Amino acid sequence: MQNPTDMPKLHEILSNRIAVNILKLLYEQEMGEKKGEKKTYVARLSQLQSLLVLVDPPLSAVDLLQKAELITTEILTGVQQASPEQDTLRQDAPEQDTLPHQETLVSITTKGKEFIESIDHLIEIYTGEMPQKNRKRFFISLELSRDEKRILLALCKLVQQGGVKQPTIKLLTQAVFPSQPLAKKLGLVEHLVNKLEQLNMLHQKKDKKGSYLLVTPKGYEAVANEYTKGIEL
């Protein structure tokens, strides 16, 4: 068992949306909560990335959960068949028709299961809902914060209403915090943009002229109600 002083703080886990949702997915897969669903005790990291619609593998979230002893990981090493494109590029070595391959396998611990059950129980207490046996638990952390929605909403308005084709982070900061000094809020906006990109709500694109932002369809959907009704956050 890990030294308690080396464990991540509780708020680090609870405030990490991706980490909580990874834990939730692993719990639901192992418990087989959906009717007729086969129980799965191990998940591939690439599978979790796909299910959570993430741009990059959630390595930092997995590392956080592992340090908290809420999950365990195992590296599976093997080979995979080379694709036709790779075969074409490797005609100089035709005898090598396979490529090295690594996959990270993730499984939830008993502590992890108790942790996610406790979170669901707290939600039931807070909302006043009566516990229901075999009720499909819900994700607690996919809802965007007010600031995250403000970022997406401002970006949508810059593009759709302002006609800005390539909005930058600086321009976005000025739109969200028009009465604040740019230097004071730029770091916060950069942090929120990075979080939203991990959630596939927006992308940061780069070209010869610099870096600019694009809202994804998922990002538009997240603020569609506020945008169409002209609601200010």
C-alpha cells in the first residue's frame, strides 16, 4: 500500500472530469449494469479514449487514478499486422510484415468500485433521490462549468456573428473578459481551452500565420440552447 502522504488529494480526483468518467466506465463495464450486457473486467486505454471521445489518450488521468490505487494498469506487448500503406513504405524490408505494438490494459480496484459507489450515494443524498436497485448510475462530471460554457459560447459568437474566421486565444479572452486586463485572464482562458480540447469540444489549429481555435460539433451542441436563445452566461 502506498504511503498516504504520496496519495493524490481527494479534490484532485473529484475535479478531474476525465478521471471520474474513466472510473465510472470501468465500474459499469465490470458490474454489467446495462441489461444483457456482458461483464468486462479489463478495458483497453484506446477503448476508453474512444468512449470518452478524447483527442489524446487520457494518460494523466490514468496516472492519477493509479497513484490513488483506484485502478491498476498493465502493458501488453505484442505485434500487429502492417497495413498496406506501411507495407508500401517498407518495401526495403519485405521480410518484416509485422510491427511492434503496445496496449495499456486498465482495470478498476475494489477501492475504486467503493469510491464510485460512494460518489453516487452522495448524489442521491444531495438530490433527495431514493436509491434504486440496479438503477443505471449517471456520469457526474460531463456537465460543463459556467466558465467552460462561456468560452464555447463566446467562440461560437465570434465565428457565427462576428465573422471571425480564425479566432485566437487572445481575441477569445478579450471577448469573454472585455473589462479585464488581457494579461490577467489569458492564463485562465488557456487552461479552459486545453480542458475543452481534451473533451473534444474545440480544437487548436496551427498554420503559417499562427494558432487559432475551432469549435467542434460536440462543442456547439453543448451550448446550443444558450446560443439559439441568446442567453448570456
